Amino acid sequence: MNAERATAGRATERMLLGVDTGGTFTDFVLFDGKRVRFHKELSTPHDPCEAILAGIGRLGLDAGALHLVHGSTVATNAILERKGVRTLFVTNRGIEDLLRIGRQTRERLYDLTPPVPEPWLTPEDCLGIGGRVDAEGRLIAPVPEDDLVRLRERAKAYEAVAVCTLFSFLNPWQEQAARAALPEGVFVSVSHEVLAEYREFERAATTFLNAYTGPLVARYLERLDRALGGQRGRLFVMHSAGGVMEAREAAGNAARMVLSGPAGGLVAARAVGEQLGAERLMTFDMGGTSTDVALLDGAPRITTEARVAGMPVAVPMLDIHTIGAGGGSIAWVDEAGLLQVGPESAGASPGPACYGLGGERPTVTDANVVLGRMPRDIRLAGGMPVDAHRAEAALARLGARLGLDARETALGVVRVAEEKMAGALRAVSVQRGYDPRRFALVCFGGAGGLHACALAERLGMTRVVLPVASGAFSALGMLAGKRQADVSQTRRIALADPGAMDAARGVLAGLREQAERRMPGLALETRAFADMRYAGQGFHLTIPWADDAGALAASFAEAHEAAYGHGLDAPVEIITLRLTAVADTPCVRLPELPRASGAPEPAGHAMTEAGRAPCYRREILRPGHDLAGPALVLEDTATLWLPTGWRLEVSPHGHLLLSMEGLNMEERQ
């Protein structure tokens, strides 16, 4: 049922299990000290624990003997669906409408009648308190005792409380007083612990979302932890910056989990790039519900300007662009009679029509079945049969509205979906000044291999990598991630001041102490950064730390020139200092495989859009094998469609290297 592969990773007393919960499937990667096994389960959106425990059972594992690293969508889904807990927002008196007012920016600059966003809170859910801290961090006035009494009474009607007061990143006294006044049993999120940075709206929004989703995440992780035996150090969660944190820490940092699953794919992609000696990669992760894309030019890009459901989430996270186009995306005809795909998804239940679980609306997966890119005798997730007749019927019903037959409609669905996905790839490359032709496309996710070559052609790319465990790649990334803490502190420091570097070093020392408290007893490697700007600017650039004012100023000037095409004759200042601490913890590494002794034998043939094509099982492919399209490569967790004009070779570690025919290996590298 599961593909197996030997590994040279470090031995471990416990089995390592990576689990990525998606909208359609929950992916598993198991490392038992000697080999890696892959598995998929249909997700259970009403309770993700059910799919995880079902997968553990089908893999024949003892839950109490596992070291589990998890990518969870609990926080993300609660925000997207607005199904968090009832939350009281507490701030300074007079700015209770902070979250409603926001930045007053427009998504469409020239739209004179923009839609009014649905408010996250009613006025009754916002409470202003007295007291004041000034811009230098001095306590001007304490919180009146009457306000603390009123806060305590109001909080009894809420499950969570978010507290964000002005300048708490310099002096958290007001927030500490508010937390001390709250009754026991209320989930409390205070901004100086969530995000000790300036810009009160972004800080307040992040703190609110942390409280809004925190109790849901805490309860979910507690259930999962109990199922694993409830012993400390067995359950970890990947956070949005690509590192791993303990479940107990994650329970209080739900805002850091909004990209928990997709981050795993980027971590694994970077590890694959290191094995292949390739730094320039674009990643394409196509699952059942959505598609995630990102660009790697050396280290992954980190952003603190992400938005989820219209709300800023200002904690550090990998720069990943997501669109609503996946294998389960539903095809439909709009009012103008044009074919559209997504963003609505069939999900895991009822799923695409070909699942045979009651779904009747056509999806991208159904289109691939009709086109023969997924053979009729294929077994999804290692065991689920495909009902080709239901897929054809669904596409035929849609095609009747367009004057097309089922096959023509399927081709149209695939082309529309691929154009949307190509647009997402252009957004992270061309629109940011990168030439995609200089990058290799790393495709993963259960449906990624079905569209990899077509997307590469649309962007002029000639190299595609389908990595090991491509169908459960994000779960593999969970096991490739290391313990990591990202901490920050806003402190405005003019670089020309005599004591500037000493002040900055003091802040960094405090940040290192925070990281050590989060990961006690571990040897930490740290990287420091500074958010810098010319005095008077409203935005900043993040610069790697240099322990010399001249070098730091020169790096900033160079980065500003690269970003904006000019520099300014103005003083330079540090706004925020950041520190990333990484622990040297064990992770899985794939070994080299023995070379093939002969040509691979196809496991059968399938009728595809390009005619009769051989089908190969991925587990038999070894270094030295060379295939030409059209062909299909099948594995329990994914399918690769190799069209005419493309060739496939196998890397020493088992990754599939695809290239346009006519390129030699030097051109491919």
C-alpha cells in the first residue's frame, strides 16, 4: 500500500511521522530509522484528528511510540471560514474601532464604490481602558482600577481576550495589568508577546487572530497529544516561517500557524535543491483544494506583510502565494457563458465525481481522468478506485452548456486551471523582476505532476523536478524542518548616533534570551536581521545583520538601490531588530540509490490525449533510467504526466528530472 525507500538519516529511538492535513487528503511520511514510507488518507474536516488516527492505524503504528511533526490547517480554516471563538478586543480608550478602521487602503485604487468588508467585531466586542505609555516607553498614567474591574466582568462572557495597547512593545505594563485582572479559564493573547513591533493596526490584528483561533488550536492539539500518550516532546507543529515548535508552544501561537502545511513543502524543496546543487527554484504545490507557489533564490523569502481573509498577519512567514485552484476545484459556466474553474472546491466529501462518494459537479481531477492522464484502473491514496464513468458524465453535463463533448470540455477545464496556476507563478517571479527561465520548477502535491510540464512551457521554463514523495512532499518537509524560533523587537535607533551599535547589540542579546527560553537546553545557531529605512520613510527593508555601522549602512544602500533604483541623501535608521534561532535537531535525509541495470518495464498502458502511453511505477525507477513522453509515472500518492517532447531522468537520490528533449545535462543544470 505504501511506497518504501531506504534512507541514510540518523537512527532514532522513536519513529518519526510527518503529517500534513490538507483540504482533501491528509498526507503521512514515516521514518523508522531505516526507511521512509508514504501514505494518504481522506481528510476529515469536522475533526482532523480522525484522519490522523486512521492513518496511524492503517500504517500499523503504536501512537504512543511516535515523534509526530504536524502541519495543521485548524487556525487557517477558522480564519477563512470565520469560525473562531467569541473574542473581546481590549485597547486604549478612544481607539476601540482600530480593527474596523484599519489602514483605509483600497484593493482597487480607482473603484469609487468598494465593498465594505464584513467586520470581525461588533462595537460591543471592543473595550477601551485608560492609562497611557508614551512613545519613549514611559508610563504616563496607570490603568484605573475601575477599568480593570469592568474588564474582568466583561471578559466572563467571552472565550478569548486580545489585548493591544499603544507602545506596549516598549513598555508592556498596561497589557500586563489587563491580563492580571482577567478571570481564570479565559484564553488571553497580549500583543507584546505575540508581536513586539510598531504599527498598532498590524499588531492588533495579529493579536486578535491569535486569540480568535487560539482556543480551537489548543483543544485540537490537546486531543492529538492525548492520543499520542500525552508525553512531552512527542508532538511538534511546523510554523509559517518553516521551523518546528513544540505543541505546547503552538497552542499559544496560533497566528504563527496559518501557513503550517505549505511551509513544509518549501522546506523540503530547499533540501532537494541542496541535493541537486540548484539554488534557483520555483515551487508548485497542487493539492486537492488549492495551489501554493513560491520562489527560492538561495534562502526562502520571508515576509511580515501577509494577509489572511483581508486581515494582516505580521509574524514572520515564508512568502507563499496561494490560489483556489486544486484537483478538487469545480468547473462551472458563468453568466457570460464562459468556462471557469474554482475557487470553490469539492473537498474530501463529496469530492470529485470520480471518487464515487456522491459528488456530481465536474472538477480538475475529473478532467484528468477523462483525458487519460489518470488511468481508469488507478487507485488514489493507494486504495481508492476511480469511477471514470461518473467523471465523463459530469464533464458531459457541463459540456452540454458549452456545445462541447466530455473530452473537449475536459481539455478546456485543464487549460483554464493551468492558466490560473501559471498566473500565480508569474506573480512570484515576473512581477517581482525574476526571469522564470533561469529557474527549475519543483512540482509536488498529489496533482502537481499532472500539470508540471504544461506550466513550465507556459513560462518558458525547460527544467522540472518531481521530487521523492511528491504526493506527500509537505509531510516530508515536516521531517526536514528543525526547531526554530523567530523573535523581534521594535527599537528606533539612528545609525549615526554614537551608541547606536551598542544599543542594537543589547536588543539582540535580549532576543537571544527569548529564543533560549523557547528552546531550553538546545544548542542554537542564530541569524540576526535589521529592518532599516531612510529617516522619514514609511516602509523598510530587512537587511542581514552586520556588527559594524558602516557595513550595515552600505548593505542597506545597496538593497534600496536594487529595490527602488535610487538612494537618498538622508540619515539611516534601524526600526526593528530580528533574530532567527535554529536548533541542530535530527531530520530525515534521503540517500543515493543504486543505479539501474536495465531499462524499466512498463506496468501497462493507458489511452491518453496523446494516444497510447506506457505507465511506469515510480518505485522501479532508478538512476540511469531515461524515458521519453508520452508516458505516465504512477505512485500511490501522485501521478506524473510526461507529454510528448519531454524526457525524464532519475537523480542519484531518486528525484525525477524532466527536461525538454534536445537539452543535454549541462544545459539542464
